[in-house]
Amino acid sequence: MKVFFDQRMSVDSGGYSPSGSKPGLCVADWQQRNLDIEICGFHPVTESELCLAHSPDYVRGVLSGQIQNGHGNRIPAVTRSTLWTCGSMIAASRAALIDGIACSPSSGFHHACYGDGGGFCTWNSLVISALKLIGEGLVTRVGIIDCDQHFGDGTADIIAFLRLEDAILHWTFGEHYGYGTFIQSDFLQDLQQQIDMMRDAGVGLIIYQAGADVHIDDPLGGTMTSEEMRERDRFVFESCRDLHIPVAYCHAGGYTRDENGGISGVIALHRTTLTEAISACRR
């Protein structure tokens, strides 16, 4: 399966979230385990592409260092890395239309609003990728299934501000299953209804954000077990495959630290998502 990775997208942001350095850690883990992936190159996102979903003033401000990036700093290397994570998501989205499933091992999208970032998110590449493919005439509608623990407020903000409700269908786990009683069967039934609705609406691509912070042990999550997360990923990939809907996926969330201060548990959850994607490709 194609994975769109460049080392320049992986930089330690110096903050609480490990998402900045996670792409490189994930890909190294996959390669060490000889998983069936093909590393593919791509171009970083351009300023004009960022302006598809963001205010030009915000884009220029972040790129010039006058405005903080989504990690809350103005470190040039961190800001540059976000151009590569965003470019990776665009490339994976385009490849999914041909291959059925493609991966961008990136994080940090759904809290980025039209005119600002935050929550470790600088650019909303979920929306940018959708608009890029729509603008190229490759699809007419895109569905976004966001299974991060938290509400995709930035995605909702951009869709509302740019009046994209007809072009982008958005469902976010955090809006319906944020905190409280969680029943896996109800969740999967809801997920099936959302995917069916997107199919009926004629979406040509689903962008799936496979959040790791929904894990029951995550300090900012606490909803699903490891096996429930595996079932979630399998369900999304197999449902999209069976309905002939291409799916491009990325990572999100994941703040659990191991005894050495690393994120081995988060890496393992993302590995599971990849293996379920590969399995769906083979069937």
C-alpha cells in the first residue's frame, strides 16, 4: 500500500503533543517490521493551496513567522514540516482514487479553522485535500470521517465559513461520542449510516482520520479499547471497499507515554490501523 512520507514532515515540535515527530517514528516502525508498504514522494503544499481553506492573512502570517503555528510556536522547522504533512495528505487523497486506499502518516489538521490554528493543528488538510481534488475535477463531493476523540471544530468552521456543506460531508466522533457512556455496537451502526449516506450523496472519496487518542488509556481520550479501535479501522476500510468508495487516511491524536517517556503505545495503535488497511486492500 502506498504511504506518502518525506522525512521533512517529521520534526519535534517541542510541545506536549508528539504529533510533530510521529510520522518518522511510524514509518520506521513499519519498515522495521517489513509491512507491505511503498514509500512514495510528493510535493509540499503551496501557499495558494493553503488559501483554498484558510484566510490569506493567516497563511502569510504563519509562513512569515508573525503568527504562531498550530503548535503554539514560531519555530521555522516546525512550520516547514506542516507544509509537508499537508502535502502528504493531498497526495494520499489523489492516490486513493486509483488504488482504493492510501495512507498519509500525518497528524494535526482538524482544529485548524479558516483564520487561525491551535490544538497542534496549523492547516486543515482534510478540507484542503477535499477542495484540491474537487477543484481538479477528480471528484464532486468528499466525505470526511473524523475519528479523533475531539470535535473537529476547525473542519466545521471552514465548511460553514466557505459554505461547503454541499461539497464536503463531515462527521466527527467528538461531536457524538466525546465523553460518557460508549457502546461499540451503537457506534458502528452510526458509522455505517454515515458511510451509507455519503455513498448515497455521491462522494467520490472519504478522508478518514484515524485518531489514536480515543484509546481508553489516553490522558486526553478514554473511550475505546485496543480491540474496539481495531474493529473501527477494519469497519471503515472494509465498508468503503465494499461500497467502492476510495479512502485516504491519516493519523490524529495519541498522547499516551510509556515508562521511558516514548510513545510506543501510540505507534502500536497506528500500526494496527495500517495493518487493517493493508488487509482490506488484499481482499
